Amino acid sequence: MHEFETYQSINAIINGKKYKLWVANDKEKIRKGLSNIDAIPNLTGMIFIYNKPVKNNFTMKETRIPLDIIFLDKKLKVVDFHSCKPFQIDPVKPKRHYSFVIEIKSG
């Protein structure tokens, strides 16, 4: 049904709702993220997993859907949050280093 169905997935409770998150845990999957897709099913998203804490910017320039981006430390504590618009030009700049990022559809 969806190009991410071949990805490993995990379930996560976010704001009291159960989400299915596709796992991006290698360079190619992390680079691609949720860019260049027209829609994702309700209560789905992506989790990016890094081997060590990073502070990279995220870009929405090729992302067609609105996203909430949640940055988490290695203990899964939220360290930053951004609501982003499709094709947003300004990069998403986290305030601190993070080990995980969750992207879910805004709204």
C-alpha cells in the first residue's frame, strides 16, 4: 500500500494516541525521510534513530505534507519541537543535540 511498508515499524504513544512509526535507521532512510510523498495514513509517522547524539538541521523543502517534528534525547525526553509547513524553506534547527526524531502529520 505504501512505500514505507517494507520498513521496520514500532508503536508509540504520542499525546495519548497510538502511532505506527516507520524506522529510519540508516543513512539512506534518514536522508529520504518523509520527503516527496503526497500523504501518509492517519496515526503514522517516522522515527529517525541515530547512533550518537547529533544536532543536524532538518529540511522541509521536498516535503509535501505538514509535519510536527519532535526531537528527543537518548532517554527519550523531548528536547525540541517544531510544527512545519509543506515546502518550508527555512531549515528546522533543533536547540540541542538529539538521538531520535519523530515526524508525524500536523493537526
